[in-house]
Amino acid sequence: MNDNITEKARLLNQLKDNDFNVPDFIYVSALDLENGNLQALESFLNRHTESYKVFVRSAHPKEEFFKSGTFDSIETYADLNGVKFAINRIISLAKSKHRLSILRQKKFNNAPEIDMNDMGAIVMPFVEGMSVMTKMLGKMWEYGYSRDRSHKVSSEPYITNTPHDRRLISISEEIQQFLGFQCEIEYIITGEGDIYIVQARDISHIEVLEQKEHDRAVKMNGLRRFRRRRNYRERPIYVMDIKALYTGIIDIFDDIINREEDSKFAIEELLEVIAQYEKEWEEFALKYERFAILGLSIEVPEDLYQVANQYIDDMPDLQKQLIKALHENQYRRDYFLAEADTIIAKEKIRINLGSHEAYGIDTVRTPLWSVFWSIERHDQVIGEFKRLGFKTGDSIVIDVGVDDIPTVYRH
């Protein structure tokens, strides 16, 4: 390896050279990919045919300036075409799934301009197991556990200060002492208990609120007060109502049929309605660094989805355009939801979080909140939100009582 490589590959290389348990891996630069200089990669893949799979991790030269999880890692076949596919997929997802996140980081975090064509990759044999991310906050190590996707029944991600295997404490301390800075470490732990280090990241430059407060604090000896302070969060909200979007589409269909409008013009009108929703989501996300989504309806109602897709069965070309637009709209909704740090919705709405999203360093200062109401109260709660006039752009407060029950107020 040369010295001109990404932080991710450079740190893994240092750890591997000093006998830490890093899986065998190879760094492939964008230049090597462009020039077809893949002999070393082919030789590496030939050494690792036993599992038929490899893990391809993003390795962009500017990746260290972006939040963990901004770029993807892909499981793929252990051959050249598989690796090329994975890298192209990582680039494609950066331009689509993560586009809004990248735009927001440029605006709010001063992240640099980034050329996706410079995307390199780290390729390592696929290791089956549980992902654990760890970092030191203050004087305590924190361990974030992800679901083990090999099990049909699995637990939700969780954070603890007491790892299941005490070796994680000593290994983490050794890694941080060796690298000489505060770092975030990702492990894969196999079913046999083997602990592999698959990523280390320098987080010494990231300011953590708890540490900042500790460094600037003077401890007192007591407090007298008349009202006990409760936990709260204040956020601008976006009111999401996907049901209204689909109802509006169906209303446009009915109106067009009654007016006997030209079908091509009708589709253009419908596509414009969908595009306006997506534009509104993006503009809102770029206006506020931290925001909440109030989900009057987040999921697409199945009956309305069927009607919207089947309304123009006799016009297959136009129907195909509409189905594609509605399908892409669901993805763009998910990208928007992923940028909110607070979701207020009915109980069954779950956000599937990866290890970086659930407990990466970037979530320490602003943890994700999911506020919910029970299914039995759904109609009542929606009625209250509408009666009180909650609307996009309002500032709301979430006040968490001593019983851990949240109340949502318009500010």
C-alpha cells in the first residue's frame, strides 16, 4: 500500500501491521479501477474463494469529513464483477439514497464538495457475525450492538457500558492507545467468539456535548427549586400526510375523467403533484439542521395505492410512468425520514437503523427520538393534531414527564 490512501484503509493497515485482529483486506483506488489495474485485487480474490462472498466497504478520499454511515458497504460475490458491481452500487446509492444527507452535511457541517468518481473501496472476506461499535465518551466506553441478521428472531439495536465479552474493553483500550487519539471502532464478532476489527475512525475532532459540559463545569453542593425540570426537545416540524397525497392523486383522476381531459396532459399534472411533494421535503430538510416529522400518515394506505396504480389500466404506457413515479416517491420519502432526528407517529412505525445510524459518534450529541401513540388511540390523536392546527413549519416541544410519557406541544 502507498501512503496516499483514505483514512479508513490507512488506519486498518496500521492495526493489521501491528498484529491486531483485522481481516485480510485490500484497498482499491478509483484510479486503479479506472485504469484496469486490478491484478492485485484478482490475486486477493483468488485467495478468498472459500466463502464465495466478500464485503466491499466505501473508501473515498474525503470520506473522513462526512458522518459515519453516509456511504454504504455491500456484500457481494468474490469475483471482479462482484466487486465492480458493489462499487458502482455504493456510488449509485450516494447519488440517490444519501444525496439529501450529503447536501445537508455540506450546508450544516461544512463538508467539502465530493466527486463520486473518486470512490475507492476496501475489500475483505465476508465475516458472518454481530456488529459492535465502541467509543469512549468521557471516561466510559460505550458499546452499540446491532441485530445479527443471520437470525430470524433478533433484538433491536441497543447501547451498553458493559459489553458481553470483556475482551472488547482491553482491545478497545489497546487500539486507542496505539493510534494515539480518541477513536470509534467497529467490530464483527462471530458465533465462535472471534473478534475482528473492521473499521477505526478518528473522532478526536468531534465535539461531544457531555464532555464539553464536563470540561467547563463547576460542581455545586445543592439546589433549591420550586419546579423540577423535565426532559424536553424543541424542533420545527414537517407534517407528513401520505394519505392526503394519494387522495389528491385520485381526486385529480376523477376531475380529469369528468372534464374528459387529454390523458397525456393528465399524467403530466399528476407527476407535477408528486414532484412538488418531493421538492417540499428537500427544501425543508435543507432549511433546518435538526427537525421533527409529525406523521399523520407515513405509510401508503394499501387501498389507495391499489386505486392509484390501477386507475389507468387501459393506458399501459401512462400507467407505467405513474407507477414508476409513485415507487420512486416512496424511496424519496424514506430518504427524507432518515434525515429527521425526531419522528412522531403511531406505534407500529419503526425506523430500521444500521449500526452507524443507531449509535455512531454523530448521534451522541443529538440522539434519535421516536415518539409514538398507541394504535387504539390513532383516530383520536390524529383528530387532536388536526383540531389544534399543527402544520409544517410550526415549532413544537416534546416534554418527557417523570413517568417517561411524552407530551407534544405547539410552541
